[in-house]
Amino acid sequence: MEQNSRKVAALYARVSTLDQNCEVQLEDLRRFAGKRFARYCEYTDAGVSGTERHRPQLDALMRDARKRLFDVVLVWKFDRFARSLKHLIESLDEFNALGIDFISLTEGIDTTTPAGQLLFHIVGAVAQFERDLISERVRAGLAHARAMGKHIGRPRAKVDLEAVRSLCSQGKSLRVIATTLNIPVSRVRRALVRGGQ
């Protein structure tokens, strides 16, 4: 603890949507960091998916890590930091090479200990396995729906061919026709081709 009291921690928090708030994560992180480290700095990404490898504040944290501006990266839960096991392990390897520790507060993962390193890898592998299973189920569901003849995606925009022809005969451009009928330009073009214009 004496040794930690001289260290600087980087707190990283992320939420996926703008209507969510990082404060829940940050309150716990600040409390923990305030007890264990000399000082801390904060990096927060709001409205950014964890699947995005490059996020403004995460990129800033990585740049500052390379400058050795802190000794420990502290996150509320490791999926706030990375959603892919590969990204997580690559970052952890980079932190390790820089002499920076990684702590996931709610999961009790602390790379300063051998047990923490082992648990970190096991939990990361299980989380990746779970995400892969979900993706597999979604793909299977979509394939089944297609096999049953269901349309996947947005419903096609209905095109009033007579209205398209009328506007076209008035010399209106495809873009103006599309805007007037509130449909994509590509649907106007297709309607004219199918309608023999």
C-alpha cells in the first residue's frame, strides 16, 4: 500500500449511449483510487460502442500511457475498456511492456498479482465465448427467417409510379422527385426503369 500511495491512476469509463451517464462508474473508481493512489486522472467516452477500437478518450489514454503519465489503468468493469478479448489482451500486453498495471474494480482483477492475471484471461475468454454464441444465434435466427420467406431489414419504400411520372413530365430532377415523395433517389430511378420511362 505504501508503494501504491505514490502511484498515479488513470480512470477509464465508457457508456454506449448519450442518455447513459459515466458517473456511476466514476464514483466507485474515484473512491477506490482516492484510497490507493497519490492522484488520478479521468478519461470518459460517452455514446461510443465498446466494439469501436478507436474512441477519443481511449485513444488519449493510450497516448498518455506511452508517455508514462500514470502507473495504473483502473476500470469499473473490463468490458467498459474493451469488448474483444484480442483488443483487451493486446492492450494489457502494451501496458505490461510500459510497466503499467490494470485493475478491473468490480471483477477484482488486478494484474499486479499472478492470480489476477489468470482470472483476467479466464473471464475475458468466457466473455468472448458468450458474445460469439450471441452472434451465432442472431445469424441462425436471420437465416431461419430468410428461409421462411421473411424480409429482413427495413420495409421497402412504396413508390407511386403515377406521381413519379407526373413530376418527371414537369421536368423535375430525380432528387426533387425523391424529396417530394419522401423516397430514396434510387427507388425513383428504379420505378422509372420498370415503368418504361
